[in-house]
Amino acid sequence: MKTRSRKKEIIDVASQLFKEKGYNAVSMRDIAQEMGIKAASLYNHITGKQEILSTIILDVAQKFTNGMNKVMMEKSSSILKIQKIIELHIGITINYSEGMATLNNDWMHLNDTDRKEFIKMREEYEESFRQIIKQGIKDQEIQARHPEVILFSILSTLRTLYLWYQKRGKLDANILKKDMVEVFLNGIVKNN
Amino acid sequence: MKTRSRKKEIIDVASQLFKEKGYNAVSMRDIAQEMGIKAASLYNHITGKQEILSTIILDVAQKFTNGMNKVMMEKSSSILKIQKIIELHIGITINYSEGMATLNNDWMHLNDTDRKEFIKMREEYEESFRQIIKQGIKDQEIQARHPEVILFSILSTLRTLYLWYQKRGKLDANILKKDMVEVFLNGIVKNN
DNA sequence: GTCTATAGGATGATAGAC
DNA sequence: GTCTATCATCCTATAGAC
């Protein structure tokens, strides 16, 4: 296996610590100690703590943007698109759960420029999702309820999947996807 | 109107700031400044920053425990109990959204004793919810899917309601409850 | 690429005057 | 109950030796 670059190693170690304690509760000394070096040495590979945060969050945000763009270009039903989005979230959560945690909890600590960029990406993502739901209602695939409630219910679950996945981790991703799709599409009530 | 005690005022101001920036990004000086006094003066009313955090989180956690205990004692169907839980979350979110944010994001910064107490309360709360779902499946009110997926889907949405409520705030609580109950109970698909 | 040393500032908290 | 003054500690980041 090729050895990771030192910079990537910093990002990985920091992601793990940020997930556990949050950005502000983790010091450069903590990150360095976990790597077995001194804090000053970190600055040979990165410009500062802010760069670590930006890299973690914007990388994950970009994966969501790319995934959503792909879904939007498909010519499938709204229901199928929503299934693809659920799949997208499960995939990213499995592979980047630390980044997901940091994105959710510490985006407000990004510097001005990166925070604005992040918020823009998030808003566009949500707007795409909203359009899919509205189209589904229009096409009579989705029940005519307040689109915001549908959007929020699904998105809040998907966003915090990382909390759940680490606990019940070994559940197969395909089973998780299947059950979650069914809960959201068909609800939980029997005999309806 | 009766003037709030100085201590309660500190808790309220801190809640708001913790919600916006997180526990570790808010200094005693920030809290004091918001109140128009000096940081040193805070210590006449509280023992320290940790006490503020514990008070905020354990107060909200207690409300959830009390509410869940009430639901558990009812002799109603599982579906009706779940509706009551959704109602409980919406009520607490509306009245204590700052505390909900801090409970969600900063519980890991509680001191050892209070953190253990919080985790215990949370686990008992989740276990009660799990029992309701399992009973519902047994009674054939709820579809026989993995109870953990149902539990997590509903709970993750309810836990982050505060994020949504502040944005779309003016939506009436009763409409929100009605729509959310329908999304979870019957899903979003039309003609199923 | 890592180290030691240190600058420069913020932090939680205390002592004691008023 | 609030203030000023201050302590001891921690923080991010830099300079310069090796």
C-alpha cells in the first residue's frame, strides 16, 4: 500500500478528533500528539488549523454536490431520484463519517470565504431536493403534503446517519438502504 | 412581569450563544458582554462555565424523560403513543430550542458525572421508544421492519427539529405536527 | 521534516475594593 | 452585585537550529 501523504494524515487524524470533540475542543497539540510529533511540525504541511477544517468540510460538501448533480441529470421518476439520494448519503456516510460529523457540527467555524461557499452549496443541494419533491407531487407520485416537511424529515435523518452508523455499524449498507427507503416511501403503519 | 433571577438570565444568554457557536467557542467574557457586565461578576451567581452547560442540558433532558414517562403510562395504541412523542418533541423544541441545540451538540463537554447521567437518561428514553415500536409490530399496527431503522429515522428528525423550526418558524405547530405524523406513519408515496 | 523556544493573545477563574 | 487587577494556563503560530 502506498503511504499517505503527511498532509492527508493530518486531515484524517483531525477528522477523527473533530468528530469526537468538535473543532474548538481539539488543539493543534492534540492532533500532533496523536501523530507522534510536535504541534509546530504540523505547519510544515498545512497553513493553519482553519485549512484543516476547510479541507474536511468542503471535500465532503463537494461529494454531495457532485452526487446530486448526477441524480438531477437522470430521466427517472421523482421516487427513484429520492432513492438515489438516500443511496448517495449512505455511501458518503460509510466512507467519510468523520467528515460528515464535522460538516454538520462545525461548518459555522469556517472562515468567511469558505463559510459562504459552503452555505451556497448546501442551499443549492436543498433546492435540488425540493424541486424533486415538488415535481413528484405534480406528477402525482408523491402525496400532496407540505414539501418542506417531507424535505426536512428525510434530510435530517440522512444528515445524522453517521451518528447511527457508528453504533449499529455492522448492518449491511444494502439492508439499511432498503429499510430506510421503505420507511420514508411507505411509512410505518400496517394496512394503510 | 416578574424580573428573572440573574442566574436564569445567565443561562438564557448562554443558551443563545451556545446554540450559535457551540460551548467551546463562547467565552465567559462573551456571555458577560451580552449582559452588559464583566466576566468576573458572573461568578457571583454561578460556580463556573460547566455549571451553565449542565443546567441547560439536564433541564431539557429531564423534560424529555418526564414526557416519555407520561406517554409510557398511557393505555393507548403504539401508533397513538408515537404521535404523542412527536407532539412532545415539537412542544419542547418550540419552547426550548436553544437548549435542544446545546443538548444535541455539546453534551460531550459535560463533566464526567453529568455526562454519565445524561447518557443514562438518553439511553432510557431511546429504550422506551424502542419498546413502543416493538409492541406496535407485535400488535400488527406497525410494519415488521427493523425497529432500529424506524427508531432512528423518527428520532433523528425530531432531534434536529430546532434547526428547521428557526428557519420556517412561523408554521403553526399543529400543522407541523399533522404533516410530520402523516409523513412518518403513511410515508410519502401516493397510491400505495 | 522535526525539533526547541517563544511570541502574542485569549481563557477560566480568584482576590479584594467599593 | 459589580468592579479592577491579576494569575496561571492554554492556544495558534512563527523563527531558527539541526
